Amino acid sequence: MRASGESPTVTRTLRTFDERGFVERSAAVVREVPLEVVLDGRRLATIACSGLHVEELAVGFLRSEGLIADRDEVARVTVQDDAPVVSVDRRRPGDPAVRSADRTIGSSGARGLRRASLPAPLHDHDLKVAPGQVLALMEALLDGSAIHNLTHGTHAAALAVPEGLLVVREDIGRHNTLDMLGGHMLLGAIPGRDRILLTTGRVSAEIVQKVWRLGVPVLISHSAPTSRALELLEEAGITLVGYVRKGRMNLYTEGRRVTG
């Protein structure tokens, strides 16, 4: 679902330089939309995004902030027709931690309206994935990133099982793609225990916290992690397979889940 009926891309004229010199051509550019998230009637944040799957993004953002934990806490989600605004009403509103929160979040910027407690570690999750499956999943994600392949201006993430991708989401921000998947999982009451998350983006500490809160034991990235991310991954008991590309991969943490 989009915040409006607009296309996720716009067409612009530019000049490309190659061995022939400058050539004028048209190019697709991903759209950027300021999405307002309203919780219990109070504006909580404005997120720079592509305008795609805004209901999932808003709910997933609130989930990653620890403000909602499951579908039963949500009374209603309303997407405004004439503006990029999503309103979420909880069955028991009035969390004092968000009364003064109102901030703008860049497309790839940190969230952190408050530091919610993290769940129990995932060391006992016994999901297994083979190296060939890891490579196939990443290839499927890259091939299926339609907006990126058109504009080269988005990140992508996917929810998967070892046998294939289940849901793919794209956005101008890597944080947004995971929040979209988190919202999708919450609204659909989808558990994380037997699932895999894939991302095209760098794995930072905040990305690890999002994955941890979703209860997903295996994270696969096209990019690389930070040192703090590795510390959190070890604490969380999450497997990270990083820098997956061209038939190669790096196994950073909890390697027992990658078999073969």
C-alpha cells in the first residue's frame, strides 16, 4: 500500500558521461515521501521513505521502538487518503514515554525514540540453512529488487525460509525495509523463530536490535557488519552471514546454523 496512488519513481532528464562524452537521457528516480506516524492521536515521528507499504512501515517502526508488541495491542491502523499520514491507535493508549516525542527521521538515520528492553537471546533456535541456500536467497533478493534495478536508489530486505523468499520490501532506507517486514509480521501474526531475514544494507547495531526484537535467528546481508553489531549478534544468539556475493560469504556469528 502506498501513501497515495503515485508511482514509486519519477522520471528526470540528466546527462550521462561515457567514452562518447555527455549524452542526454531520461532516468527513473525513486520518490522520497515524508511519512507522518501518529500514535494514539499524537504525532510521533516523520520518516523519510518511498511511500510504499506505509501501514507496515508505521506499525513496524512502532514495534521496533517497543511501543507495540503484538497484533492484539492494535485497535486500528488508518492510512490518510490525501496525505502521507498513518495513524495507529492502541487498545490501551497513553504511554508517557512518547508524550513529548516528535522528530524527523532520515531515510537511513537512527530511530531510537526510546531504548526498549530487548527480548531473551535466541541461542536455542535450531533453524538450519545450507550455503547453497544462502547464495540462492541473496540472488533471489537482488533479482527481485525491481525498484533498485530500475533506479539504483533503494535498499531491499526479505523475509524467507531456507527454501525461498516469502516477502520482499524495498525503500530508500535500509531501516525502513526491516520495519516494513516487522509490521508485516505483526499484522499477520507471523512468528520469527523459523524465518530468515535478508538485507542489502550494512548491518549496524540498530539493525541487529530490530532483528532481535523480531525473534529471527538468521540474518543474511549483502554488505558487512560493524564491530558493535557483532557484539550484539553474539549476545543475541543470531547467526550473521555477511558479504554474500559472487558465490562467496562470510560467516560471522553462530555458525552452527549454516550446515554443509
